[in-house]
Amino acid sequence: MPKALNKDTKLPNPKLNHILASLPAADYERILPDLKLIDMPLGWTMSESGDHISYLDFPISGIVSLMYNLEDGSTSETALVGCEGMVGISIYMGGESMPSSTEVQTAGQAYRLSRRLMKREFALGGELQHLSLLFAQALICQTSQTAVCNQHHSVEQQMCRWMLMSLDRLKTSELLITQEAVGRLLGVRRESVTQVVSLLQKDDLIERGRGRIKILDRVKLEKRACECYAAVKDEYERLLPGSLNLE
């Protein structure tokens, strides 16, 4: 569950989220009193597959993974969301629930809007509706590209893609994550991740530590990734300009 926040603590700016930052002043001011800040602790399952979604969350930090869980216990990340977007799109897409679960991959915070208020805003047909639909299209692109990547590209290419996508959303050169967790997200064995990490470290692209991976040479890392990384980033930039370049 999200951690309760100290009411005396100065709250971070909701406009750290790209969707909220892109709203016209009138639209932003209308929903601002209803936005509630929540903490997203590492490993928190925000929703299970099939859950009725009650809130739309706008991350301002951290990363949320959309996870698909199979009956045999295996898992795979189908998409990730950070400060560029929102979590809970079934609220306005009409499905009421999602086939995937949502889990916090990297701890952070988000601003939460209730289902009732989001539906009210969507009915107005304003910029929030427009941006929400554009984000949904971008998310579909990411999900589709991830499926292709997992099927046709090597574990090294998949891991380079995943690291770059995470870095874009965290605005940092260091990922706080274990190799076991990376394997779970990619749907591959931990041993395969260890082999890739060792190779990338040998080539001075990354530096690994206990529960962390630091990127030393992003340019070379991009060259080792498959075309899936650029394809997804280009689509986000086309649909939501600047969404992966927030300061």
C-alpha cells in the first residue's frame, strides 16, 4: 500500500509529470485540488490482473512496470511507465480492468486522481482527454515493440533496450535493481542476465554493484541495443513531444 505522507511536508510539483505539465492552465487548475500525492514503495503491486481500477496515477518519479503473469509463475514486463505518462488507462479506455498487473519497479511518487474525476474530465473533451489518448497510443506501441523484441532479439539487446528506457524515465545514470529482478522483468533466467552484465562491464559500458547498475557509456549502450529502443522513443516523441526529456 502507498505510504501515508506527512501533511507538513512541502509537496513536489505535480508538473514533474509530463501529462500534467502539458495541460492548459485552466484544465490544470481545475483538477489540482483533487490531485493526491502518494508514495510508490519498491515492489508495491498497485493493481492485479483483472482488478477494477479506481484511480489514475501520474508518476512524478520512479517507474511502474506493467507485468504479465503466467499460470506457471513466470513473468514478463510488457511496458514501463514513468514521469512521461500515467497508470490506470482502463478508466478511460472503457475496459474497466487490465489483463496485466502493475508493479513498482523503482520507488517514487505519483499524483492520484479518482476514477470519478477522470471520467468527468474525459467527458469534457478537453486537453486531458487528448493527451490521455495519445499516451494510450504510445503505450500500445511500446507493448507491441516489446513483444517483438522479446521474440526476435538477444538477451543483450533486450537488456540494453530496457536499461535505456529506464534511464530516460529516471533522469539518472544509475539503476537501483538486482540482476534477479532484471531477469524477472525480461522473462529470462538470472544466469543469462549475469552473463550480459559481465560482458557489458568488461567492455566498460556499465559498472555493477550490489543491487545497482551504473551506466558509464550511454552512446555505446545505444549502439548495442536493438532498433526497438529508438522505435519506441521516436513514437513517444512524435505523439508526446518532450515527454522523455523532462528536467
